[in-house]
Amino acid sequence: MDSPDSKTSDVNDVVTEAMIRAAVAKLDWPRLEHEYWEQDEFLYLNNFLPPEVLRVWEQELMHWFWRFVSNMKDSIAYFGFRQVLFKRGLDGANDSKHP
């Protein structure tokens, strides 16, 4: 049986996708293509996504971000700073590369 959270997430996904599709449909593609080449193959879309989409993504991504931070803290506590960041001893890197 699905949890209430998964049903809310499914609804959020549908609403978010609809909002993104609506935002894409509003874009002026010929103007954007011109700007892309004018800006040396770069395009900045100010306020492209509605704030509601960003709020949903922020809520979803912050959960994963804090899980990553927690896992890194645990890894550093267990293996040590150098081994986690430089994979020392795991990939054959010698000590002279990393002081």
C-alpha cells in the first residue's frame, strides 16, 4: 500500500511537470537562439521556473543534501579526512601526491 507521502509526491510531480511544460511553452525560441549565440553559447533564463516549482524541488533536494552531508561526516569520522577526499589507499595514490 502506498504511503500518504508517496501520493503527495506523485501529485507534486504531476503539478511540477505541468508547470515546467507551461514555462517552456511560453519561451520565445527564436529570440533565445539569437541570445544563445550572441552570448557565446550561453543562455541565462531569469525567473524561468515558477517559485512553486523551486519550492517543491528545494524540499525534495534538501532531504538528499542533508543525507549526503551526514554520510560524509560519518565517512570522515570512520576513515579520516584524507582517505575520504583523496581515496588514499583505495586507488593506489602514493603519499607524495597528497601532503
